[in-house]
Amino acid sequence: MKLIVRNTHKYLSFFISIQLLLWTVSGIYFAFNKIENVRGEQYRLQPPFKYSFKNIEFEIPGATSAVLKKRLGKTIITASTKTGMRYFDEEGDPLKKISFDEAKQIVAENTLLKPIAVEEVSESKKGSEYRGRQLPIYKVTTRNANDKEINAYLNIFSGDIVAIRSAQWRIWDLMWGFHIMDWQERDNIDNILLKIFSVLALISSLSGILLFFKIDIRKET
């Protein structure tokens, strides 16, 4: 029995050693990096907002909720409906998407970043920086005070900066892929490979503990 336990521990440990190393390295990276900085919160500004309600009086059919926001100094309404998000100005007219120049202006006014170029992204890609965000979306290429390139992603109607992606975030995202063993989409924590290796790691740990106590008992006797 002891030989079976010893061999189980030996070969399982060897088999999963690389993944155990990746779990450890990624865990260390997570522990030493604040998630707020990974998300780029340190680059955001919070300009004071002043809302005017006197002109806002209209119905939004099918809306389940509505939020007042500011877009380049003007009050806008973003509404959640059964068919998706809708955007209106104070008079209730549908909003047109912001221009590239307006996208740069929004980034300049609401972050510490210097906008350089803008492009519209309309196709979803696996593992992309903007995954999980409503498309189409604006990608604004910027530079920070250290002249490092950082991407800001904007909602093309509301102008909301929905994501800020730096090299720090990309490393975090890579480590997260290693951690959950999903190297393409890096979102699926319910994948079969992670479950198998987790169970094997548990068996390896238990067999190691069992071996430790077996050896200690033999030494005492």
C-alpha cells in the first residue's frame, strides 16, 4: 500500500508539476498587483458633473431602467430595454455616435492619458482586450506620462470609457489564462482541463501528506 501511495505521489507530482508552477507564478503576480491598477483606474479623472432635469420629460417604451450621464458637457440618457441599450439627448432624440475627434476629447478630459489615434472595432475576437464589451466600440490609442502605449475603449454613443488596457493588464490576462487553463478566451473557469488537473493536484497533495505521516510513524517505531 505504501509503495502504491509513493508511486502515485511521485508520478502525479511530475505530471502536474508544470501546471503547479504556473498556478504558483500567476498567484504571486496577482498578490503583488492591485486590481485597480491593472484595470487602469489610476489614469481616470473624476470631473464634477452638473445635471439639468428641467428639459427631461419623455417616455422610453420598453425601458427597464435609465441613467443620466454627461457627454462632452451635455446631459444624455442611457436606457436599458428588452432589445438592448438605447441612448437619447435631453429632448428624447436618439443620439448619434461620437466622432473620432470627440472620442479623443473625452479621453483627454476624463483621463491622464494623451490620445493619439482612434479606430472603430466592430468584430468580436477571442481573448481580445475589449471582450465582454458592447460592440461596436472605439479603441483610442494613448500614451501615459512615461510614454507607454495604453488603449482606452469607449462606448460609441455614451462616450463612457468602458476599459483601459495597459501592458500590466495584458500580463495579468496572460497569467489568468495560465491560472484557469484557458489560453484562448481566458474567461472559461468551467473547463474540463482545469477540473482534471485540480483533482489530480488534490490527489497528489493528499498522497504526499499520507507519505509524510507514514514515514514519521515508521521512524517513531
